[in-house]
Amino acid sequence: MNQLSNHNQTVLITGASSGIGLDFAHIFAKEGYNLVLVARSADKLEHLAQEIIKNYSVDCKVIPCDLAKPNAAKEVLNKTKSLGKKIDILINNAGFGVLGNFNEINSKLQAEMIHVNITALTELTHCYLNEMLLNGGGKILNVASTAAFQPGPFMSVYYATKAYVLSFSEALANELKETNVQISVLCPGPTLTGFQATAKIDDSSKIFNSKIAADSQTVAQAGFTGLMNNDVLIIPGVMNKIGVCSVKFLPRKLVTNITRWLQEKK
């Protein structure tokens, strides 16, 4: 597998305006990579780009785009082409979840979640993968979650979307193992980001008040290190690794009940 030099390499990061995506932006810029940042908020992106350019002296472009919209991935691809950017590393970080009973959550919001977490991620991977294969190599990191390893009552659609990202990424990594394109999937556990506010998870949540909740910078650094090491599956934190392994040996019904208990309010 190839090792990309960071000299004149460009990284595209979705969901770059906050949380893990923002930390990815700083990590890659510090290592000398040029950036293309994608998120909904134009103001936040512009502010971040100015900060990146000032602090790290790398090129940083922004593409304000709502990945929940149809054809968003093609819009991003066309914009990178118009900017004259060849994408060497793609970080599919954008995603969101919503806590609550499935039947009580707005169906449009559920559909948008599926579009961002699955459809846009898949389409962006397809677009840039083909370019990477033509250009002789590249890297793609898809951000899933430890939620990918079991069903998640009260966040049923979110957990299911992350299961897709994990399965898709591992299968694609196997397909491409004889090429110079590396596919990795990052599966963090509970991470303290803006995710909780979007998902309407308050301080009564057991899982985000547990000792295993990590900060976004630690998760992003683990993702960066794993990607550079050509690891297919990246699970930050010893407790998260133990949790993922234990799921394989416990009865499925028990795992689902435990997840329900963790998702319920105190």
C-alpha cells in the first residue's frame, strides 16, 4: 500500500466546521496538507479557513454545502474541480443522529439522516475513489461509530446507518487491497462534540456521562494515525475495543437491552 507524502497533497473533510471534523482540519494542516473543507455553515467554514491559513501556512478552500440535499456529492465534486483541486485524501466525517422513539421523530429528519450518513458518504466515496484510482492512489476514511456493532433502541436509524458505514468500508477495503487506494473506517465510542446537541441528548444521558466518553481531538488523532498506518478498522480507546469484542460473544437480545439502558435517561 502506498504512503502519501503530505507535500502538495489535498485533504477534503466533510462536517469540518465543528467536533471531530474541525480537529481533523487542524491535524492535517499541522502536518502540512492543503485542505478543502465542507459543511453547511459558510461563516464557520470561512472563519476556520482563515485560522488554518494563518496558523499553518497551507492552502485552505471552503465549500458550503448541505449534504442532506439530493446531488450534494456531485455538487462538491464539481466545486473541487472548479477550484482545480485533486483530492488525495477524503475524510467522510459528516453525520448526525437523533435520540427518541422512532415513531415520534419527524420522518423528513430521519430521511435526511440516512442521506447524510449513508447516501452522501457513498456517493462521495464513489466520486473520489474513481479519481484516486486514475491518479494512482489515495486514502479514504469513513467515520462510523461503535454504534455500528449493535442495534440501538431510541436511536434506531442512526445505529443502522453506522452499521452500513462499517460494512461498506470493510468490504470496499477488501475490494481495493491490490490497489494503491486505502480505505479505513473510524469507529469512536461516545465523543464529546456538538453531536449531543443535534441529537437532543441532554445531561441525563448515561452513555455521554460515562467515563468512556472521549474528547474529539483524541478521536481525530486516532483516526489520523490509523489512516496513516493503513489500518482498515480504527477503534480509539481500550474500553471501546473491549466493548466491541464483547458484543460478539453476548446474546443479541442482551446486547440490545444493554444499549437501550444506556440510551435511556437517568
